[in-house]
Amino acid sequence: MSSLNRRNFLKDTCKACLVGAVSISMADFLESCSTTKSYRAAMNGNRVEVPLNIFDTAPVQVVSPKNYAYEIAVRKLPDQSYQALLLRCTHQHNPLTPTGNGYLCAVHGSQFDKDGNVKKGPASTHLLQLKTEILQNNLIVYIS
């Protein structure tokens, strides 16, 4: 292979790799930019009440307590129990943004899966799971 052809081959290969890397990064970024509708709920002391019927439309709901700095992701599990995660990055306590498959910290890039486990740092600790309780037709989420 002549040096000119080799040079062109290497340039074209590097361009293709760069385009691929940018495409993957942009896909993750755009996925994180999608708007998620949240349910506004009043806080009563250290608890938030969420009507169970909001889970009829989707098993995952983002709850936005009034006068509270962070949102809460609540997921209805197959066994009919509920998991509530505080959407606060464990790295430096920045708010998290829901993505299609987890949560993203836009400040430093930490990523968490839907169960709150760290997928990418700098965060090194899983998200705080909040206690939940079903009371009549409401889910009570305790913010500790």
C-alpha cells in the first residue's frame, strides 16, 4: 500500500470512528433531554401522598414534591410493590434527569440505572431508596 493510500485510509478510518463516537454520545444526550411529565404532590411533613391510579398509565412516575429540591422516581414492580428513588446525585447532590433507561446527572455526567445503581461515575454510591407504604388508594413516600 502506498503512503498516500495508507494516509487516506487512516484519515477516513479516524473520521468514521469519530462520527460513530459522536453519534453514540449524542444519542445518550438527546435521550436525556426528553421531557418527562411529573406529578406535582404536596408534602405533608416528611411524606408525599401519590394516588395509586397514576400508575395505570405507566409503571414509572416522576413525583415532584412542592417546595422540595429534588424529584422522586416511583416505579411499580411486577409484584405490585413500589420502589421510590430520590433523584439526587450521590456525587455532589445535584438533581438528576430521568432518561429512557435510568437517570443522568447533567453536571458531572454520572449515570444510574432504573434501580438506582451507578452505571458511570464520578458517583460511586447507588441512589437513596425511600420507604413507601400503601394507605387506602394512595402510595405514601417517606422522605428521610
